[in-house]
Amino acid sequence: MKRAWLPVIAIIAWAALAACSGSMDSLSTLVHSGPWWRAEQIETISVRARELEAHGELGMALDHWRLVEDIAADSKEAEREIQRIEEKIDAAVRSHYQAGLAKLRDRRSTDARNHFLAALRLDPTFQPALRQIRARFSPFPFRVYQTVPGDRPASVAEKFFGDEKKAFLVAWFNHLPEDRALPPGSLLILPKWEDAEPPEIKEQPAPDPLDVARDRLSDGDLQGAMALVRQADPSDTKAQALIHTIQLGQAAQQVEAGRLADAEASLAAVPDGFEGKAALAEKLDFTLKQRQFDLDLKNARQLFNQGRYGQCLDQAEMLMQRAPDNSEAARLAAEARYRLALEYFDHQRYREARTLLENMEESHEAGTALKKAVHARLVELAQVHYRNGVKHFINEDLKKAIAEWEMALDCDPDHAKARENIENARRLLHKIETLP
């Protein structure tokens, strides 16, 4: 019995020593690193992440999910949530930034500042909002300048500081090289100088919506161009002409994309006689016919694959009438003709097979061979009908004899004896019928 207690006593002694030496922290770490501990913590952190997101604390929610990703055995759910919240943050940042710009246009600078700060709270690295804060709301004496065509750091320095040599200030404050031309419309941050008079910046008149719409049209932005031209006076003939030009461009794009029904609708909105409509209408008509031709050709192939060779041949021949040079339709017609003639041959319908094979091209080797086989069978059949006619003639049944010989000629038009006997039998029958 004393030996049974020895393990228990040993554990208690180890625990006591561990408490003295600080090893209890290692024991706690060991216990808390087990899978049962991680599962409990993951659930707690995930619930907290969702609560934070519900209260709009997207950044903190994202941090919680990243913690779950680090400790979870299966991190797929955390990865999905991280991607979703990152996308949500990006959308919110851009929404705040655009709202801030709108407030600036309305001269509500405080509201604009709040939106820019809200964007930076979600993403402190978002440079557009950071530039707006630095340019417009910094306590340091800055001014903002929007570049015009032809501006360079030296010319801007001349305007603001009266000295081209101060171009280094323009470049330094805006992270630009000193010798580079500046794109028109760029926003520059410039320090204020007490001894420099600010340049007189003339307010430029608002551009004509039609001019802007034409620029958008030349860039291929038909939707943007249409939105701008709709702002013009609808009775303006220039606006109407531009609308029709855009509609024509939309129809052309829709034709190229295969959206033919949409192209028809767009083209119908353009009045007849408008420049370019007739040519596009012709192209649309050709494309519609080509699409229908392709559908009919596809249907003919399906009929062939189903073994419905007669229907396939009818369809293929109609396609050849519409497009005599279409090799695919010609090939399909020849193959359907051969297969149907082969069916007739197998069912001893030799005359029908011969009729089908009359138009078979010599390049179709199987068709040519079948044509010869059909001819041979018909020659044999003609001989049978000829002998039957002779029997009826001997038995003095002239009408039946003539019928058999006519069938012999139908099988073999070159059967000279059948043709001669028919003439003789008809003369004889005529004399008999005209006897008094």
C-alpha cells in the first residue's frame, strides 16, 4: 500500500518545487496550449469579432479574425472573414473619401475633414485622404494649387515665389523631380511665404457638357458621354446629333459583342439618313443572317447525327442555295446524300438511289462506288423486266408486255431491245384495237 502512494507524493513534491522555481507558468502554458483551450478561445474571439463588426469597429474586428487565423487548426473560416472585412473596409474608406470630396464642393470643410479622418481611421495608409488632410487642414501654413497645362516645378515656383530657382521647394513638398512636366489638374501642396504675393488664379468657366461628352466619346466611354449629353438642352440640334452618334456607337459595340437584339434597338433610335446608320444596318443584317445560317447548319448536323438523312439533305441544300460557296454545307449535303442513297440501296430501292446519286461529285469516292453498284443492279433488274415482257408477249398479253418493257427501260434507258419491242407491241396492239 505504501508503494501505491509514491507516485502521488512525487507529483505533489514536483508541484511544490515548481511553485518555488517559477515552473508553474510552464505548466499553465502546457494546459492552455491544448486543443480544448484553443477551441474555447477561438469561439470567444470569433463572437467578439462579430460584435465589433456590428458596432462598426471594422479594424478591431479584422484584428480579432487575424488572431483566430493564427491559433485555429483550420483557418479557412478566418481567411474568408478576413477577406470579406478587408473588402468592406476598402469600400467604406472610398465611400468616406468620396463623401469628403462632395462636402468640399459644398464648402462644408468640417464635414469634409470628418469624412477624411474616418477614412484614415479605417486605413491610416490611404494616401488620397492623407493628402487632403495635409493640404487643407494642416496647421502649417500651406496653400493648394491645381496645375494647368504647361506647368513645371520651375514655372510654379515663379508663379508663387517669384523665383524659378525655388523649384526645389515645389518638388520637395510634392515628391516630384524638378525637371518633370506636371499633368494638368494635379493637386500641389506649397508652403506660404510672407514676402510672396499669391498668384492671381483666374477661375476657369465650367466646361461645356457637350465638349466633355465628345471627349468621353473619343475615349470610348459611350455611357459616360451619354450621361453628359443628357444634361444639355434636348431641343439643341448639336445635342441631338451627339446622342445619335453615341447610339450608333453603342449599336456597333453590341454588334461586335453579338448582342444583336440590343443592337437592333439602339439602331432603331437613330433616324434614317443619319451618317453611318445605313452601313451599320447592312452589317447588322449580314450578322443576323450569318447567325441564322450557323443555327440552321447546326440543326442540319444534328439531323445527320440522328440518322435523319433525308431531312438533313433538304436542310443542307437550302443552305447551299443561300451560300453556294459554303464548303461545310456542301460537305454535309454530299455525306447526307450518300447515306440516304445507301439506305435506299439496302432496301432495294435502286431507282431512288440512282436519282440521289446523279448529283454526287466524283471526288466522293464512296458515293462514286455506290453509284456504280446501283447501276449494275438496275441493269440486272432491267433484264428481269425484259424477260417478263417477253413471256407476256408470247402469251399474247400485249399490255402487260409493254408495261414490263417500260420498267426495263426505266431501270436501264440504254436497253435497246426493250425500246424496240415496245414500239412493235404498240403498233400491233393498235391494229388489233382498230379491227372492224
